[in-house]
Amino acid sequence: MILLIVGTLLVISGSATWIIGKKFVPEDSASLVNTLVIIGIVAVSVGFIVSLISIIKLYFDKNKREKNKIKSRESLNRLVLTAMLLALASALSLVKIWQMPLGGSVTLLSMLPIAIISIEYGIGWGFSAAFIFSLIQMGMDLPAVFSWGLSPMAIFGTIALDYILAFTSLGISGIFRKKGVVGICIGIFIALCMRFTCHVISGCIIFDIWMPEEWNNPLIYSICYNGTFMLPELVITMIGASALFKMPHFNKMVFSDIGQKKAAKKA
């Protein structure tokens, strides 16, 4: 705005100088006339250049403000949708189809909302949301964990493996999100396998003390124990994801957003 004002003043002063030199200065003062005319022409030229620069600057500032508004709106939408999906995942985790005696359960698609976050916004945002989900799950299950009579070190290991690492691993669900429904299913499969691996490791090094006498191998026992709830959970989640992403409207919404974000990055 300041540049525009300065440019306008230069145009006015230059024009006035040129008029004074042409009309109001005696003809016998040729050198003075020429000087005033030259000053006027220079002032007008500089004024036009300054005004042009100012107008271009205002145009780009306006575009920048509009882009910032769009980014702020997109960020708000992302936060709202993530919060809603986290709340949905937490609520679904309470709908337990099957509950194991020492932790672990088959739930009603509780991991699918977390997978959707990763698929929609990428694995960076997905891991952040999944980490928050792990804290929520840990908070809801801590009373039960403390009631098992574990040592402080075992409790720490359970929190790290069975909650923080196990549920945060769900954030990788969107790793192949640009490959369509098949890529999404592969990403979810990898995420659930990673969670299963965390539970198996925990079973081998922490919960082997409760292994029945007829079992001789902690690894096999842990795989079987955790498989009793993780395998049904995997099947239910994969079926739910396949059905959801085959719905035309949902599929179009997710993949159009991915395409728009990819185009925006190229631009």
C-alpha cells in the first residue's frame, strides 16, 4: 500500500513538473524547461513502475492470505475428523465380542477408524493419531493391568509393548493408500501384523510365567494365545475395510482428497 501511494505521488508530481516546464516556463529559458520536462518524465516513469510493483505485490499478498485461509480450514477439518474417529475407535473398543482372561479382545472394528485416519492423511499423521489411541487404551485398561500382580518392570514392559507400540503401529495402515483398495487392505494387514508381533513378544518375555505346564515353548504359547483374538480381529477389520472402501461415495471422497493433495504438492 505504501508503494502504491508513493508511486501515485510520483506520477502526480512528475506530471505537474512536465506541465510546468511546457506551459508556464518562458521559452527563452530552454535549459530550465528541458530540465523540468526530464524530471517530470523520470518521475512519471518511476511512479508507474512503483505503482505496478505495488499492485503485483497486493495481488500476491491476497493470494497468500487466501491460501493461508484454505490451509487453516483444512487443518481445522483434519483435527475435527481425527478427534471424531478417535472417539469412535475408543467407543468401538468397548464393544467386545470376545475377551481373553489376561488381556486382549475381539472388538467391533475398533481399529478401522485409526486406519482411516492414516489412509486419509498419511502415515505421519496416522502414527500421531494411533499414539493418542494407544494412550486412551492404556488409560482404560490400567486398572486391570495393575490387578494382575505384575512387577513394576513387567508393568512397564506391558505398557510399552501391549499398548504404546502395539496400537501406535496401526498408524502404518496408510502406507500404500495411493494404490487403491488393494493397497489399503495390504496396509491394514501390515498394521495388524505389527500389532500382533508386539503382543507375541510381550507374551514371550512377560507373560510366560503364566504359561500352562502342558506348553513347553513360550513363543508357540504366545502365538496361540494372541492369535485367538488377533486373528478374528484381523478378519473382521479386513472385511469392514473392504466393504467400506468399495462404497462408491466413500471411495471417491478418500481418493479424490489424496489426488488433490498430490496435485497441490506438485503445484
